[in-house]
Amino acid sequence: MERINLAKTIQESAATFCQNRIGDKPPISVTVPANVTDIPWPDRKLQELVKLFLYETLLTNDPDAEVTVSLRCRSVLKGLGEFAGVQPSYWLHLRISGRGVRLSESFIDGFFNDVGYQCAEWVGVAESESRLGIFNAIDKPDIRIVFCLDIGRSVRKFDFLLPVREPVALLCGLQDQALKAGF
């Protein structure tokens, strides 16, 4: 089990982008709680996936449109664990959104595959602009990432829903959040 610092990964990816892009750069807003530091993950591919996906999102974004990145813990996402075939201690929800982002479902499939995750299935509703994808690690199919693509009219949202298996889910302060939310 690896320990991955997603906050650091996000910061490094944004910094690399700002150094490498010539010309105008989109404004970047990052929200990461201080108590989300190292998370347990079965392999290092997640770190590479987040770093490269954020970089690609920033690269394809219109320089006049803000890119927003947020990371938060979620104690429960009703029905998602059952649907995806995982029983996590908690979920990490990484959202990358922007108005100028130009990434498609087929690009995302190929991108995940290049990093070592293959699409098990895409699910959507007729006439909906949202799709839910479940991706498995190619070499370890029990490692899963749930990805939601929402290509609404003005803002595109990319949600990574990461099932974290850890005996104690107090790392993200979930016990207090769950009590407040009535869980």
C-alpha cells in the first residue's frame, strides 16, 4: 500500500503547468483541506493519473476561463460503493472544473488506459450531459476509480471518486461530519 499526497500532487502539477505554458494562463483556484494529506492507495498510478489529468485539463482550457480544483472527503455516497463493487472506509472526491476545458469521453478512455486503468463501463441517461465511468487498474482489477464526466452547457466537471480503504476513517474528520449530517 502506497501513501499518496494528493494535495502536493495537485500543487506540483499546477506549478509545472505555469512554468511550461507560454502565453496567457487560465486562473487556477485550488481548495484542499489541510487535514487531507497522505492517503493509502494500492499503487502509484493514481498519483500519475491525477498529475497528468490536471495538467492536460489546464493545457486544453481557454486562458480566459478559470479552472477550479477541489478535494474533499465524503463519508458516504449512497449506493455508489455497491454499484462500483467496492466497500471503502471513505471516499475522496476530486473535482476539476472549468468553462474552457475541452476533454471528451473517448479522450478520457485513452488517457486512463495510457496510465494503467481500463474502462469497465460508462453509464449514462438518455439526453443527459453526465456520464459515470468505472475504471479498473489493468494489472489489479480490484483497484477501482469512479469517474463522472459532466459536460453541461457552460461548465465542464470532472469528478474522481476514489474509494479509500483504511481501518480508521478519522483521518479526514469524517466522524464529526457524519454526526453532523445525521449518518
